[in-house]
Amino acid sequence: MRFSLVATNPLAPDWLSLPGDANALGEGLWPSTTTRNADGELVIGGVTASALAAEFGTPLYVIDETDARGRAAELRTAFEAEFARIGTSARVYYAGKAFLSTEVARWMVAEGLNIDICTGGELAVALAAGVDPARLGFHGNNKSLAEIDEATRVGVGTIIIDSPIEIDRVAAAAARHGRVQAVRLRVNSGVHAHTHEFLATAHEDQKFGVVLEDAPRLVAAIRAEESLRFLGLHCHIGSQIFGVDGFAESAARLLAVHAGLLSDGPVPELNLGGGFGIAYTSADTPTPIRELAAGLADIVSAECRRRGIPVPAIAFEPGRAIIGPAGVTLYEVGTIKPVDVGGATRLYVSVDGGMSDNARPALYGADYSVRIADRVSRAAPVLVRVAGKHCESGDIVVDADYLPADVAPGDLLAVPATGAYCWSLSNNYNFQGRAPVVAVRDGAARVLVRGESIADLLARDTGVSTGSTADGVSTGSTADGVSTGSTTEQKDILR
Ligand code: LLP
């Protein structure tokens, strides 16, 4: 197939420039070990894309262990060093909501991080990984009584109180288990940040946390509980944030209240949340971690000096910045369709996954990038839209990027920066089985989370039987007869 209109296409968004080479791996977009080998194949963690697809099928989430652990370590050491410079310590929690499996939890702990969890499910994963509960911080705007009970029973390090009613609930649960539970109070700083801009208001219209002005009263209530120990204030101002200004404004607002709280007792810590942005496309220019750490340390130091208070220990909770850039999703091209849009051509390249493995474009209008993974091509770049296979027109994987114009059915495509909030938001829409997650390192790949088979998809449907159904439709041996054993079988069955 050949397509004309390979040069500038009026359908291209303003931020997307025509690449000189549509095979090039844009800087900052790919896991650190990614290269193209002599055959032009993408190699991640020493494993070629085609070998990964052959062994595990597509769609496939690939996580570069070296990259993920390297970012965790870089982040921790940068924050520790910058905050040591201003005379205090920094503690980093990995936000498990971005992606959590037992092995990833162990990587994070091995790199010296703690883990932020926000449900009983995430707690169970962390415990199954053998993480010391003391390293866990438990979030959530509506933790159930059972979750609070379990968290206090196992001894999670901190619980983040998100509403007034939780003070009583956590205090009662801690008392029941004979513990003194360390807690933070989540407040709305009124700062809302998204990418380059931040908005500062007096109050935020949102479900998380309590308004800053209520903090003194609520902290007094926490301090009055014998089974609670107040650690400090917490806020999380948003996601995919570039620059330090939003964090700085929020830190300043929190420290003003923090300073007042010191007159009635200790406030050893301040938690500034997560939200550090990453590059999804060539247009994204995230703030380097060291710069962010230095900027934040400067502002915390200046505010504390101005108020004449000791610099508290500082905590952060990044998720995306650690695991996002470490992940790549592989897909196989199925159909290709040029569509005329007012005289211009948009090439729809459809792949074997979509909004079930990456809901972010549909949910947030998120942009991604794409490259052919199993070859390079000298064909001129053509504007493409990578679409999924779901029955929904908003099922887009990559809204706009350039690929070589000879992109063809059977090509493997790779979408970078899919390590965060893709697998964790994955779903079974249209009865698509969830894709497996593999980790690559030093030329070897291994499954972190296996994919779902047809048997998995049928397993919870109580109407499935191995014989015949009430209306005489034979279901053969589906639910029980389909093995969920090897990854090869999953690939044959599902993808
Ligand atoms: N701490 C708290 C209290 C949070 O609510 C979050 C994210 C984080 C830390 C980690 O934020 P990160 O560093 O990963 O940006 N599904 C959305 C993101 C939702 C974030 C929710 N909270 C997405 O895919 O963009």
C-alpha cells in the first residue's frame, strides 16, 4: 500500500513537528536501555520487540527494570541530597496506584523507597510482596472500616486522614489493636496544577482532603486521641506537573499553617505529594528531578527561615515519574485505513489493543507517541492515528504521530511512556482479556503479571457451565477446559 500526502498534513496538531526520521527514538521518551539493533529492531532491556511479541503475544506491557529502579534511586538520592543541604531529611513513597505488582513493590523497597497505597487491594499486594508494613502510607478519601481495621491491625506506618470522620475511625481501630497510629492530615492547599500552569484559589471544589483553615481544629482533635500520633500535613496538587511553581506555592501555604500548629505540639513532617510530570511526546519538557528537588528545598528552606521555624522532614509520593517512562506497550497492526478529512488524509492504523489496555487517551485526551518496533523504514513520514479494536470511536491509542508511510499490517508498534496508569486502569471492555506485564533486564524477560485468558473472562459468570445451558446451547468445555497455564496458551487463546 502506498499513501500520498507524506509531508506536512493540516490534520497534524500544532505541537507535532514533521520528523526528519520517523524511526528515530525521541529523546527522553523511551526507557533508558532502549536502542535499535543492527536490524533496526527496538531492543529494550536487551530483548528485541519481536522476541517479546513472539513469546508473550500482543498487546504486551513491557517494563524496563533497570530504568524503573534507576529512576526510583535517582529520585530518592536527589531529594535526600537537596533536603540534606537545607538541614533535613526527605522520604520518598512510590505511589502504587501508578502500577503495582509484588515484584515492583520489592524493587521500590530495595531502592530505599516506601510505598503509598490507597485501597485494601493495594495493601494486600504490598503485604504479599513482603513489604514491611511500617513502610506503607495508606491514602483514600473513603477508606472502608474494614480497610482501616486491616491497616491498623497489620501496622501500616502512616494513615493519611482525608476527612474529619476518619479521625474517630482510625483512632478507634488503632485502639482496638493496641497501637498508636501515626497519621497525616490531607489538606487542600487551594493550588491546582496541571502541566505548565497552576491555579491558586482559596478553596477547591473537590473530594480530597480538608480545607486548610480547618486544619488547626482537626489537628487538635487528632492530638486529643491517645491512639493517634500527628505527623504533619499532606497535600497533592495534581498530576503531570512541570516546573516547581505549583509545588512552591502549595508548600508555602502549608507551611503557614504548619508553623501555627507548632505552638501546640510537634509537627515533625510535611508531605508534598506526587505529580511530577514526564514526557509522553516530543512536545513535553519535564523538569529534571534534581532541579525540582533543588527548587523545592530552596522554597521550603526560605519559608521556614522566614517564619523562624525548624525545617520539618519532607515526604513525597511520585508514581508516574518512576514507572511511567520505564514502560512500553507493544501492539500488532491489524488494519490500515486512509480516511479523507476535508481533503486531507488521516491514516488510521488499528492495533490489537486499545482503551482496555490504555484508557488515558479516552479518559483524559492524553497524547502518546509511536514507532514501528520490529524494523526501520526509509519511507517518508506519514501522519497516523493509532486506533484500538474496541467498539467505540474514542478508542484511540495515539491521536497523532508520524510513522514511515509503508507501515503495514503485521508490523509491531511500540508506544512509550505507558508504565504508569495504563495497566492499573486496564479493563475488560468488550471482553478483551487484560494484557500481561513483563519485565526486561540484561537480555531476559519474565512475566510480572500474567495476562487474562478466555477462562479468566468466563470464570465469574455464574451461567457458564461445562455441559449445556438451560436453553440448550452447548458451551463445550470453555470455562474449565481452557488452560490458563502457559503464556503461549494465553497468546494463542486471546491475541
Ligand atoms: N499521592 C496522591 C495522594 C495521589 O493522589 C497521587 C495520584 C499520587 C501521589 C501520585 O501522582 P503521580 O506522581 O503518579 O502523578 N489516572 C491519572 C492520574 C491520577 C492520579 C491520582 N493520584 C492519569 O492517568 O493521569
